[in-house]
Amino acid sequence: MNKTLLLSLVSLFPLTSTAATPVLASLSMLEKIGAPVVAKDASIDVGYSLLTEKMKNKLSKAMHEAGKCGGYEVLPETGIATANNVLASLSAIVKRDRAYALRSEAPRAMEKKPEIVAALAELKEENIRATVEWLSNFPSRYNKASSPNVHVDQLEAKLRELMKSYSGAFTIEQVTHTSTRQKSLKLHLEGKARPSEIVVLGGHLDSISGGGWGGGGGRAPGADDNASGSACLLEALRVLITKGAPERSVEFFWYAGEESGLLGSAEIARAYKAANKNVVAALQLDMTMFPGSGQMVIGNVDDFTSPWLREYLVAMNDTYLGVRLISDRCGYACSDHASWYRQGYPTLMPFESDTEHMNSNIHTANDTISSQTSFAHALVFSKIALVLGMDMANSTAHQ
């Protein structure tokens, strides 16, 4: 690993300081904003830094100005040993996946199943729109708001009402975190044949605003980022529960605090790894309704995601979706899939466009439904989640 420790920079932000937060982020962007890089691995473009709130805001702004999703992952511990261990582990996962991508075997084709074709036809654009309208009518879903769980409580109530018709075993719970007062929402469908194998379908529920970047105060409707992904998950769930219990367990997550450093998903993924849970695949839906690269042109993010699942999406597209997939890179920690990826789990991140042409109104009061919104475009992402819930969750496929 090409790693350099810059110990002299630690004196700028002592490792015991409460004024700075340990984060992982894109190395090139950390260097661009002049952040103190404590450790780095240039081969995967990831750096470990200690950032003040001002520097975190500066990083998010710089990422978006560069046409990338602004992101970083907040870490629970500081120290040089932590920096080294985290980077070494992440580098090993990336190398594993790069080797997989270079293998000689042809990607597998996907069998077209009539029951999945019929189920996809049951998904409705208007349901996605209704949920986006509902979520974006909250003044904010910011994780540091005075009442950060109002929308979480109300979505839980909607889920409990929806699940009254489900015949299988399930649980719904709010997940408490140590890094934020906001809670994540989890719905577990118990697998009837291999319940220990888990397919995760997730997206973040929080929103953020405040002068465009950082701060978090002010009106933050977050229609695209990420009421859209949250709504697509809910619509996929609505259809999935009419098809009986899956063979594998399927878990839906609406994560807390993504905009403040992947807070909810990072805690959940760490806990799953510590418990040695068998997550077969982790899908992240984050921004789905702004067709910036064209109608039915979908980004297939290829950094810090799994080539096995990217190939699965290509096969899914050939079989069921019929859209145009374009490879794209969004940088480390651009969304919650990074939390699962860093723990070694296979991840997939389809995106509304390439990141260069994503919605420029996110993180502002202008992230609302507009003339550029396309719920037909968003419906593709519900289809992706539903195919994972019906095909992947009823198979023995694994990386």
C-alpha cells in the first residue's frame, strides 16, 4: 500500500481534540481544500483526516462543485493505529474486487421470470410521487434538528399499516445510534429457507440545507436527496410483500444522518460485521428522480461498489429494465453503501445520472419537485430494488 503518515499535521488537530472529527474521504478532495491528511492511500484515493465543522462544510461544497456527491465517513475512534488499520482494511477490499473484475469468466446471464415481470408492472409512479411530496413537506429532516425523529415516527406508522396485509414473519424497529439523536428505521422480512442470508435494500431518510452547504439549518425539503430513494424503497416494499416470504431475509433501511458523515449506516454496518452477519448484497438508493444525463440513463457507480453486483445490474437491465447504464465514479463515502463496503460486504449504487450531471439543487431549499423531475425515471430504481427482493433473495447467488 502506498501510504504516507504525515505526523506533523497531527499537531494542528490533536487526536484527543473535540474540535475536530476523524473522517475518511476522497484524498484528492482533502488535498484540494487543504485539509490535514493524517494518513492516506493514494492507490484508492482515500485519506484519513481530522476535520472541523468548517472544513467538513468546505469539503462538501468542493465535492459538489466538482460534480461529485459530497461525502465523508465519520469514524468512532481517532489515532494513528486506527488510521493505518482502516486504510489497510479498505485497500484489501478494493484489491479483492479489482481482482474479481479482471477474472476471465463471463458474467452470468439472468433468467427472465414471468412472476417478476408481472410484479414490476405493479409498481406505480404516482405512489413514488405521493411519498416524495409527503416527505418533502417536512420543513427539514436534518439529523441535528430539535426534533429529528418526527418523520421517522410517521414513516414507521405508515410501514406498520402497510404490513398488516403481510402473511410472513417480519419486524419493524427504530435503530438508536450513539453518533446522532436521529434514528434509522429498519424493516426485516424473515427468510423462509435461509434466514441468516440477508439482502439489504437501503437509502437515507435525512435531509440537510443551510446556505447550500453544511450548517444544516433552514428549510431542507430534500425531495431528490433523498425523499426520492426513500420513496422508491417504499414502493418496492409495497409490491414485494404481496409475493410471499422470500427464501433469504430482506431488510429495508431508511438511514439516519447520512448527510453528516454516514452516521446511521456506519454504525449499523459495523454492528453487522461484529456479529458476523451474512449480508449477501447491500443496495443504496440515493437520488433517483433527476434524469440529468437523459431519461432512462442511469449511473452504475463503479468505485467502492462490488463488480459482482455491478454485473448483476447489467444482467438485470438486459432482462428487465431496458435502460442505458453508464459507469461513473462518485468518490469515497458519497453515500451509505460505503459503510457496508468498508466492512467487506458486496454493495451496489445505481444513481439518477452520472455525478457530473446530478441535481444541482440538493442541500438547498430548492430541492423540490420541479419540471425537471421524472417519476418514470425514479420508477427504474424501485424496479432494481424489487428484482433484488424477488430474484437475489430467492437464489443462492453470492460473491
